[in-house]
Amino acid sequence: MNKSRSIVIALLSVTFLTIAQTMPQKIKKLLNAQYAINALYVDSVNEDKLVEDAIKGMLNELDPHSSYTTAKETEELDEPLQGSFSGIGIQFRMNLDTLYVIQTVAGGPSERVGLRAGDRIVEVNDTLIAGVKMKTNDIMKRLRGPKDTKVEVKVKRGNNPELITFRITRDDIPLYSVDAAYMLDGKTGYVKIARFAASTNEEFVKAVDSLKNVGMKQLIVDLCDNGGGYLNSAIEMSNELLNKDELIVYTEGRNSPRNEAKAIGNGKYRKGKVAVLVNQYSASASEIFSGAVQDWDRGVIVGRRTFGKGLVQRPLRFEDGSMIRLTVARYYTPSGRCIQKPYKKGDRLDYEMDIVNRYKGGELSSADSIHFADSLRVSTLRNGRTIYGGGGIMPDVFVPIDTTEYSDYYRDLVAKGVIVQYTLDYVDKHRADIKNRFATVADFDLGFVIDETIEKEVIAAGERDSVHFNAEQYAKSKNLIKNIVKALIARDAYTDPAAYFVVMNHSNEMISKALDILNDDRRYNELLSVSSKK
């Protein structure tokens, strides 16, 4: 043994002794292993990564939702829920390796300097971003930055060969969680919630108020594909529908005493019929809201069984900006249901395959494939209906997934971005004509037709991108393709995300089912009565 190695071992022994005197045995063992690897391992090691991998390894053995994120990952995860970020205020899409401006935020930095929909950003601060296969995240980093800082962009507009230079002062840009709010008929309002962010309840209240002002008497809240977000936002939104002191949710864990959240009683929509739409991707905060509505017989839940996330994570931040989200409690609906679906500790793959297994097992196409144990049965709090816990919120009215129009040809058109690229090009060429012919989205919805010329152009666009035409599969997916093309043209032409839903919702079976229920008083009341069968 050489002298230097003997010194290292001697120093380690002293260190181990110090740790042993001041640390619990289990912590000492962990730190000793780290010291040994750093000092004695045959190859050099990345100490930061070693520590991060150890943390991830510990969390992986706990539950599927306890997690670790680096400082960068934490920032990216937090941003969509914060309600705003600092940037130039545009919605864009990459089209053939070029940044295409879909819309500018009203009153935002880009609109103030004259940037407009249809512009193509070619350079950012003298760095070429068009035609160089730059990643979208890298482009966003160049456009975003601290408030009041400046960024210079060069833009190609229309057929003008000269680039236009804009100097933009970054500002706070709002992030919205209400994707659409409009009237489905003379008395039914529709609100689509994408996520539960800091501003969600404020947006929801504003949407409900605006719909009530134009005659809304009954409401559909669409939470399909809403993966959750802030617990408090779900509580605030539930408060808008429930009466004073009605329990919304409670949380409880081994080291977390029971904590209850109840309605204050000042909600804007405590009366009036309600339908909540959910599917297999509705999770967490979406399940809190729909669970409270169902438990208090406040409305009808329509769709498919929700994801089943009933674990509460507490964020624990480190000095370097990284963070642990540690599961500290379970949340329970007002009737006492814990809707967390079963999981095996340390087997995240099995947990992640749950939705796939539901599809293979027939659950997404038939309610009869779902079976609950009697031990999971509880009763609603107002009318005493039978409902179940133990793995998501089971809807009062099941709507199977529709695969009748799906084909490999349609999948490839979407996967390769053919439809998105085609609609961007179409709007770029026809924006003025569309707006002249159809003053509003409603006018467009009624009057714009995807004709044979557009169909052929979509097919030709697919051929250019190696999506070869299949007549049989096209016939199967024809209506779906036409609807999506029309919806995307509407969204981009009117620079309004809600326009997409106005068009697509005509073929949404969940909405059709919910409308039928809301417009039939007898059916609605039967579903919420004690005689309702689950």
C-alpha cells in the first residue's frame, strides 16, 4: 500500500469517526458510502450526479409520485402553474424549422411594437434560428428573460424579401388555464379547464360571470386531460359550486394531522345544473373538484374513470434550486374516499402502464369491465347514492372512447405534423379572406367548409412527407381529419384557442351526452337520486 493511499484511508477513518459521533447510524452509513466512492472508486465520479442518483433511488422505493428534480427541471415544471412568466408575449409554432407567430398576447410587448400573426422570426439577437434545426426550448430561452430587458428580433413578413427588425422590451406574460368558455346552446355554458394554476379560479369566475350575462342557466365543466396542479385552486373552484361549510377535501398522513377544507359559502354558481367531464387523464386536482361535486350530489360526472392520484406532495427545496416533491399525506373526498389507485412500491413501470392496461382490458370501451369491491362502497352526502373509492372517480354516466374513425393513416398525418403544417400554410395564404368572409368564429363554424380542394391538398402534403395515401383508411378517418383541419384553421385564423373547441366539440360525444342530460330535467334528477344505479 503506497503512502498517499494510506493517508487517504487514514483521513477517511477520522471522517467516519467524526460522523459516527454526530450522526444517526443510518445517516452515517449513507455518508460513509459516499465518502468511500469519492475517495477509493477506480474511476472518477461526478459527485453531484452521485448524490442526485442516491436521492432518486430512495424516492423510487416509496411511491410513484415522490420525485426529485434538478434546479432547471424545477423551474420548467413550476412555470406553467405560476400564472405568468417574463417574455415577449407570443404564441408560436415551429413550421418546417421556422418560428411562425400564431398570435400575440393582447397588450403584450410584441403587440405593442407591431409584431403580428403570420410573421416568421428569423433571428434573435443576431442569432439565426430559422432553418438550423434549433430546439424549441433553446429558442424559448432566447425569447424569454427578466422583465424590462430587451431582445431584438428580425422578422420575415409575407412575401417581403427584406427582414423587419423589432426591438422588444420583455414584460410579464400571463399564462391562462381556461382554454375556452362559450355557450353551447341558448342556456348551456361550457368551460374548458386545462390545468389548475394560480389564476384558475379567477379565470373560472370571470368565465362563469360572462356566460351568465348572456343567459347561461346550466354549466358543463370540461376537465378531460387535466392532469391537476395546485390543490388550493381546486378548493377555490369547488367553493364556487358548494354551500357554506360543505367539506371539499381533507388530507391526512402519518406525520400530517387531518386538515380540512370547507366551502366558504360565497360561490358564484351554487345553484343551477352542472355536468363535469372527465377521462382517464383527469388527475389530482381534477379529481378533488369532480369528487366534491359527486359526493355532494351537486352535479353529474360524465366520461370515463379518472387517473386515480390521491397522494399529496410537499415541495422541499434545496439551496441550489433543486427540489424533492415528497408524498406526505393522502387526500380524501368529502365522503371519505381515497381515490389513489393501487401501486407496488418500487415498480413505477407497472404504475405507468395502468392506462395502457385499462385499454387492453376493455375498460375504456365498456363500463362493464370495471369492478369495485364492496369494501370500497360509500354513499353520497346529500342523496345517499352509492359511489366507490379505491382508484379514481367513476363517472355517473360512462362514455366509451371512440376509435371508430382512428386509422394508421390519420395517426401518421398527426405524428409527422402534416396537418399542423398544412393549416399554418393555409391560414398564412387565406387569413384576410377568411376574416372578410366570416366576421366571427361562430360565423366561421357555420359557414366554412373543408371542400374537396382542401382534402386533396392535405393528402398531397402527406405524400410530400412520406405519409402515403391509403384510400380505405382515409375513408375511415375522413370526418375526423376534416374536423381537425377546420378547427386548427379557426384557431390560427382568429388567434383564439377557444375557436378550436368551438369547432371540435360538435363531434365530442361526452358533450353531446352531457347536453342531453342537462336538457332533460327528469334524467338529470334520476341520476342524482338515491335510486341511481352505479
